[in-house]
Amino acid sequence: SMDIWQSAQPERDVAESGWLGRYFDNTCSGTDPHIGVAMGAQLPLAMQGERVTPLSFDRPDSYRYTGRDQEHYLELNHKDGVEPAAAPSTQPAQPKIVRAKHEIEITPGSQLDFLHRTAMDAQVSSDDILRMTRTHQSPTPYPGNEFGQGLKTVAAMIQGGLPTRVYYVSLGGFDTHAGERGRHDNLMTQLAQGISAFYKDLKDQKNQDRVLMMTFSEFGRRVAQNASGGTDHGTAAPMFLIGSGMKQGLAGKYPSLTDLDQGDLKYNLDFRSVYATVLQNWMDTPSKPILGQQFPTLNNILKA
């Protein structure tokens, strides 16, 4: 289910890229690696493409490049600034990194490829991100949990002017097979408090018109309660689109709790139509090359 939601390719047995990763590949090739930032130790499948590798880190002080050739990157960006060992005389000399000036000296025969640029970009911008997050003042306190602090970091980076087009933050724990009521209430409280603080922060920055929030979960829940006071995996699931540019209301039909598909809600809106709407009407890019076919867009949810 996670692969289906994150790849937007349910027909594939093995997902090799995510829908946002293909957006980066189709629209953002050759741009700053900060074009996409995920808050977490691992880059989610949704943001993985073939040509553009976004960045991921769980805390600003653990910022690091996690893309291809990571070992080579770490060698180039070694903390003590020592140059890599000299190559044999028959090989081109390795790049020399001069940290004090944030420069790369390229000797004849070597290549200034994406990896080398990313190494220096990551080094310079890690300092920028630390400065942004440490000096950021929000108008309302964020929750102290991981989700709230992730949103706080995102708000700081937005205010700091990074060229990021997509930020990704996760809130886990919704696999509520037992004792759902208390757990679900707590999770929804975390979600609500985090988003509320984030939106107030954006308004204080006067950035609320530039940001659209979208939520999704990789699976829904069944309608009937199980024997453990929880609900098991279902099919259809809700999504939230939040922002000053959105019209209030429900897109699609309210699901029936009695007209079910073997105990599951019947979905009435393909989730790829939501993706297509975000891609075309918010991110201003054709959705067909990214999603593989043209899905109907929800033209009545964005303000003119």
C-alpha cells in the first residue's frame, strides 16, 4: 500500500520511483539539491527519482547528503578538511576542497560533476540551515514531538529562503489494530497542533499564500471494530489539502458507512486525481509525464 501511494503506480509489482521524484526529474533537473527536503533519516520512496536526489535529515545538526555515491561524497566532504589520498600518476588528480573559502579547485582532466557540486552545496548550506533553525522565532509554540519539531524546522527553512519546492514530514503510529480510540485521539491531536502552529508561523512570515499542505496515509481502516478495540486495514482513506489558496469543503462524495465493499469503504475519488490537481494547478507542471496518464483534476478546490 505504501508503494502504491508513494509511487502512484499501482500496476507495478516493484516501485522504482516516487511521483514526487518523477516531478523533480521532469521539472527540476540540474537545480539545487535542496529542491526537495524530507525530514527523516531516510528519503521516502515518494521523493526518489532517477536523476535528481533530494536531501533528507532528521535534525538540522545531522544534515547530510544521502544520495548516490554517498561514500565518495563523505570523502570529499571530510570533516577535518584533509584532501583524499593522491591518485596514481596515470590518473587525473582528485578535486581539492578549500573549506575556508567554500571553493573547489579542479585540476586538468577531472570532472566537475553533480557529486562534487553537491558536496560543497551540502557543506555550505548545512551552516545556513543551522543558522535558520537556531534563530527562528515562531509566534506560537510548536509541540515538542518529532512531528511538531519537523514542521518547525520546515517553517524556518521556508522563512530562510531555501529554493525547496517540496518538504516531506511524517507522523507514524496509525496502525491501530488495538485500543484505537485513545491512540487515534492522541495522534489526531498531534496532527492538529503541529499543523496549527505551522500555519500560524507561515502567516506571521506572510508566506501562507505560498504554501499548500497535503496529507495522505498509505492505508485506510475498516468500518467495523475488531475484537481488540481497534480497526484493521481498509481501502479508502481521506486526504487533507490545507492552505489559504484552498476552498473549504469536501471534494468528492461523503462515503457511506453502510454501502460497503466487503466491509471496506468504497472510494469515490482516485488519489492520482489529487496528485494531478496539485501538480497542474499548484506546481504548474503537466501531470501526465509524471503519473503516466491524464487523470481528471479537481478544478473546484483551488481559489481563483
